[in-house]
Amino acid sequence: MTPERCLPKKSPASGLVVGVLALILAAALGCSTAAENANPASKEAPPPAGREPSGKPWSPPVFTARQAERNAMVRVIKTYGLEDEAVLAAMAAVPRHEFVPAAFSLRAYADTPLPIGHGQTISQPYIVAEMTRQLRLKAGAKVLEIGTGSGYQAAMLTHFTAEVYSIEIIKPLAEEAQKRLKRLGYDVVKVRCGDGFYGWPEAAPFDAIIGTCVAGEVPPPLIEQLKKGGRLVIPLGEEVSTQYLMLIEKDAEGKVHRRPLIPVQFVPLLRKDPTAK
């Protein structure tokens, strides 16, 4: 809505007063078309999401490029019924186009998975949002990701906590993701190249674990490394058959409970680096 439509027209003698009032009301009522595409997070830093290992408060980096596209992506995610404001804010903040190959940059904010090389993909935005929501992360939580990929999910996690550990078995992806995360300012993420089946025992226990590749069953080491009261979200099934996103919870007594969430389709959990010679 333009400023001229915010107020009824007046006579020429009062044009100056009307002009001033129109500008004031346009600012107050959000009549400017530019305001429709603006994101508050692009103007001021988001609230701290815990502390870095050094003890300094951690706040994720802020980006403004292609903000309108991220806002549109968030609106699509909301059509699935996802209304978690913190998750939606993180989705609106992370520059997904920085985590896809240049050839797919124009489709970066489409609600679809995209290839990132070596037979791997960056997940559909809605799935990223839903998996993040299911973790119920709090500031300062320690979270482990199995399958770094391009680093997008790890960047999302830093909007909730600075304690993010991520494992990728494909060496070129691990190295590229680590460089990308550092370049973009998500340098609190700790990336390791290795077999995610075994988790990250020296950093355990974890408040939450997220698997971004499908397994036939939950790797036992991940259950062991999950803290009591923790949540583990991972797709289970076979590569060519039905897969379900599963929520595994460990109660205060250490008992494990699981339940299926939604049908999904993920690339398999690899045990060997296909690029290794």
C-alpha cells in the first residue's frame, strides 16, 4: 500500500500538512512496500544463542541478501502447519543460497531437496525446519549432527546453540562445509570427517542428535551418547523403500522410547567415503 492510500486526499491548500502526515502514518502502519520485504533480523543482531567455548556470548551472523526469497520460503513452510517462531526465524535468517552449488542458486529457496555433489543432497526446507523443531533445542544445548553435507543444517542449529558438532564421511564435503561455515561466520560449528555411525564419543553426552541420512536402525553408539532427557531425530528405513522420520527419546531413567513422525526420503548413511582412493 502506497502512502497516498494511507490517508484520504485533501485540498491543495493543505498539501504540505497531508504530505507530512502521510509520511508519518506510512512509517507507523507499514505502508511502504519496502517494509513488506524487510526482516527485523536483517537490521539488528539476533539474541544470543548460548556461549562460545571461549565463554563469549554467541550470536549467529546476519544476512540481508535474498531476504524476500527467504521470507517467501518461510510462508510455504507455514502452510505445513509448522508455527514454531524460533525455527521460522532461523529459516528466515540462514542464507540457503550460500549452501547450494552455483548451478542451483536460483532454486535455493524452492521447497525441494537439491544436489550438492557426490550423490548427496541438501534437504527440503520444510524437512530441515521440522527436524530442527523436533529437537526442542535450548540455548547452551550440545547437539550432534550426522551428515554435514553442505553445512546448512549445522548453520541452522547455531541459531539455538553454539555447541554444534557435525560429522561428514565424504572428505571433500567435510572440508568444503568447514570452509563455508567459517567464511559465513558460523565458526562455532565443529566439523569432523569420519564415520557418523560411531558418533563423537569424546564430546558426549549430547542433549540432541540429528541424523540427515537414512539408516536401517539407529546406530547403538548414538543411543549411548544421547543424554538422559535428550532427543534424537533420524530417518529410518531402506534407501529404496518407505522411510520414516523417527523421534527417539531417552527418559530420566535412561529408557529409550521411539515413535514415527512423517514419511521421508533421504540418502543412505554411508560407512565408507566413496571419494577415498
